[in-house]
Amino acid sequence: MYADKRNLKHGFTMIELLMVIMLVAILSGVALPQYLNFQYEGKVASATQFMNNIKSSLKVSLSKARIACGQNGYPSANAIVTNSLLADNYCTATQLPDPEDRKLLTNSLTPPLNPITNLNTIVEVTCGSICTCSDVTAGYYYNPTTGDIGYHGLADCATTPAP
């Protein structure tokens, strides 16, 4: 009736422990790349949203400038960075007396980090609607001639054309 204490097993065998470790390693090997991909996709979505906000703000400021300032072109990259239509004499303070009308963006936006270059600077370029990677070394590029704004991508600059 009493069990022999010498025949009782204590703990796990080495094979059982190795199987559990191998299973955890396989699962983490599958999950880690997915997690990193989700992080990258989130950064791309943030950069794309920023570009869309700038694009819609450009449309509004272009309308303001055509009416109040007599301008037909897009503002400079400096106007985007400083959030002011007064930058680079695009408009004057007498043409836009209300300080709220002078803002390019309704609320000051700081560009998110570019998912490729980890930079959030905006540079002005004149390389047409699509730039190659060698043309842009910053976080974002902006072409005031065409109104294109984009971010430095892996093979080419990802673009969102202006309205």
C-alpha cells in the first residue's frame, strides 16, 4: 500500500525542458518579426498622416494667399517649418492682419520621425514630382513649385501629390 519512495520522480527530464525551450524559441522567432513589422507600419501611417495634414493645410493657405496676398504659387518649406505665411515674404502683415490667418497650419504640427531615416526635418527640393533617394537626405521633402510633399523611402521617395 505504501509507495516506495525511491521510485518517485522529482522534476522534469532534460528532454522535456529542451522541448519547451525549443517551442518558446520557435514561437518568438515567428512573433518578433511580426511585432517589428507592426512598429514600422505605425511609423509609416504617422508619416503619411502628417503629409496629408500638410497637404490639406497647403490647400487652405493657397486659397488664403490667392485672395489676400495675390500669390499663385505654394509657400516655401520655411513657411511650413515656421508655420507662418509671412515667411520669405510670401504675404505681409498688412495683407494678413489677423495672427490666426498668418498660420499655415491650424495647430502647430511637429513632423513625426520618418520611418526610414529617423529624421523629422523638411527640406525644399526642386527635383520634380518624384525624387530619388540620393536627392533627399532629410526626413521629408517639399517641392514648392509643384506642392508635392513626401518622405524619404527605401527605393524612391514616397509621395503624396498636392491638390
